[in-house]
Amino acid sequence: MDLLGHVNNVVYVDYLQEARVDMLRTHGPAAHTGELAEGVVVVRHEVQYLAPLEYRFRPVQIECWVTEIRAASFTMAYEIFQEDPQAPDGRRVYLRATTVLTPYVFATERPRRLTPVERETLGEFLEPAERSPRTAPSPARREGLNHYPVHVRFSDVDVYGHVNNVKYFEYFQEARILLNARIWRDVPDGVPQVVVAQTDVDYKVPILFRPEPYDLWSWVSRVGDRSVTIESEICDGDTVLSRARVTIVFFDGATQRSAPMSDAHRAALLAVLG
């Protein structure tokens, strides 16, 4: 839970991973091999947060399906929802997301093509959908204010020695919180309440466990009326390991709705926009 009493944005991605693994390990001709569940790496996540999810005893439901099958990758879509007769289509949707995955040979650290059996398995869940257009990343800004050292914990890595894809969301969140605190530390209005509306993460090169920290750089790339876009890179020297684009929205805890930012907050953001 976060300070607003909402399920933290990182936890949703953990839910998606559990749903994806369950589907690929228990359904279809390739399920018994486990390779589609365990022998793949995430290439990209696109996560859209539609409504806050609060603590409750009643479980939410997750639907997942395949939207595209290519020679060496496939795309899955998800929806986290609660059945609600009063909501449109009879459900209240909290999140929609897509994940691009590629089969991977961990012994050689190389991707591979899908086998015919794997394509057959994925085909059982196929509901084709067009890819959404992607926004080009803004030029990276590597300045002292924007820097956050990423120390990989032993518990962050999987059995193959790679940092789990969900942990990247934690790294970007930790860096974003620090950046916001630095931006607003001298603002009379203080640190505002915000929620995450969208997170897109690209996984370029696996992050491995090591004692030395990696460099995470974050910067403000857009300032709107009620929202701000923060972009980030995790780097090992000049090599970019992962990129993220996160849109945060100013939030009114009393009304549980988005809120316009104050003039002081806007001025502080514009000062670092560049």
C-alpha cells in the first residue's frame, strides 16, 4: 500500500507476472515443458493505471491473452478488474497492460525463435490487436540532481542471475521519489500527492547482481496541467540497460480525483524541464 491507501503501482506488475506464468504453465500443448513461462525474458511493459485499488478481502480478477505472435517474440495483454453491475460492461477496470516477451536461452544469453508447439500454444489465446504508437524517448539528461545509484540486492535476481522484470519498476520508483523530493524541497506548498497513470519500460540488456551500483538517471520531459512525465535510464557506463517513461498525475485525496497543480509546483517543474 502507498501513502494514499492504494495498492502500490509496482505490486500490479507482480500480479501480471503471476497471471502470465500461471497461464503459460497450465494451459496449452507447451505447458508441460515450462519453457514459455520460465524460458522467456520481458522486452517491454506498457502499463496503464485506470483506477485506484484499495485494500479489501474480496479478490480482483485478471484476464490475460495473446495479441501478437512473431517469429521470436509474442505480446500479451491483461486487464485487472472487479465485477460491478453498476459499472460499464459490468466490470470496474483498474489496469490495462501489455507485455512483449521473447524466448531466451539463458545458457548462451541469446534469444531464440518460437517452436511450432509454442506457437500452437500461444495461438489458443490469440486475440489480434494493433500495436499502439510509441513516443520517441527524449534526449537523456545526466546531471547530479537526476542521479540515483541502483544497488542490486541478492533477492532481486532470479535463478538465472538476472534482475526480475518487476524489480525495475521498484528502481524507477525509488529514483522518481528522490527526484521529486529534490525538485520540491524548497517549494512552500511541500511535496504534492500524486498517483502513477502510465508506466512504459523497455528492457535492453539484463541487469546482473554485482557489488558495484548501476547509474539511474531521471529527468522531467513534459509538464501538463495536471500531469508530469518523467523519463529514466539505467546505465552501466555508456551502455543503456533499461529505459522508462512514467506519467504521474496530481491527486486530491479527499475527492479521489486528479487535481490541477499549484503555481509553485508548476514553476519548480518548469525550472528543471530544460
